[in-house]
Amino acid sequence: MLARFRNTRAAVVSDILDGLGLRAQTIHPGISRLSGPTPLVGRAATLTVVAVDGVPEVPYATQFEALEMLEPGEVMVVAAPPDVPAAFWGELLTTRLIARGCAGAVIDGYTRDIEAICDYDFPLWARGTHPADSAGRLDAVEIRKPIECGGVTVTSGDIVVADGDGATFVPAHLAAQVVELAEIKAAKEDKVREALRGGERVQDVYARIGVM
């Protein structure tokens, strides 16, 4: 299933979900690719982060626990308050994810150490960068519970398809249907592309194939 999704694109998958009546499955455009190759495809492992105003007695406890629960091929998907100027992500967490064989991370929040993360070629989507540490500003509180990431409700096990256009989340129970329909649409797009290169008018091609 994941191998088939790697041959799709976030935009095509979004189109299929639109057709199924799910029109809010793509993250806010402020969350973009900061590092690594595309596409990023994997199953979501969610983490809820909240704002705090003091360093907890045991800093990073839930955050560390979440990392050690990750399985190879999973994508860490984090919902952090975007109005808190602090980096929930960084190079050392990235190092651990790579060691565990994880596919990448999508952070509704900020990262730091971006040069080092880019050196690792680690697939990372985030709102941007900030040098401040999360300790005393942000704290993880729930592991693998439904979250709101960039305006999308994400459940652990959902499929993440992220590329230069952004990230699209596919509910796990629809994965087989969505990937099949995405493959069909991609094949039709190939026919459209060929027709347009051959000189056909865009109106005529759309009327004949129904894809654009």
C-alpha cells in the first residue's frame, strides 16, 4: 500500500479525497518542506503538544516516550501551538528518528538546527524555524491520540503523502480506495499531458478525458 502511495502526489490524493467528500485533508500552506527528499509517505504517529509557562519536573518525558514508540516507516505528526515562538523539533530528535528507521516528520510548529537536519537529508515539514528551546514553553501531553495538524484531523495509522505542494492525510480505512482512484487519475493525467503536447485545445481535452 505505501509503495503504491509513493507513486502518487499530494495534489492527486487531495483531488481524490475531494471527490469522496473529504475536502479538509491537506495541511495549512504555512507548513512546508524544510528538508529531505519527496515524496514523504508513511503511517502517521501522532503527538499532542501544548503551551506551558514553566519547565516541568521531568522535561521532555512524553516527547521522549513518543519517539521510543515509533516503528520503522512511521511519520511523526505533531500538533503544537503555532503561536508559541519555540522549536519543538531539532537535530537530536531527528537523529533518533533516523536510527529508528522512521520516514520523516510533519510538525505543526517550529524546528531548529535546520542546517544539520538538511545535512541528514531528513524529510521534514514544519511552519519554519526558531532558535528557542521548547523546555518551559511547550510540552508533549498525549501520544497517538487524534490531533489537529495544520487544520486536518489526523489519527495514528492514517497515511501521510507529502511533497513540495504540502501534505495530504488519508484516513486509514479509505487508503485502499484512495490509492486505486489516485492511480486511475494519474493515468488519465498522462493522457491529458500527451494530448496537450500534441496541440489539442485544453477545453477539448478536458471535455474528452474529464481530468485537469
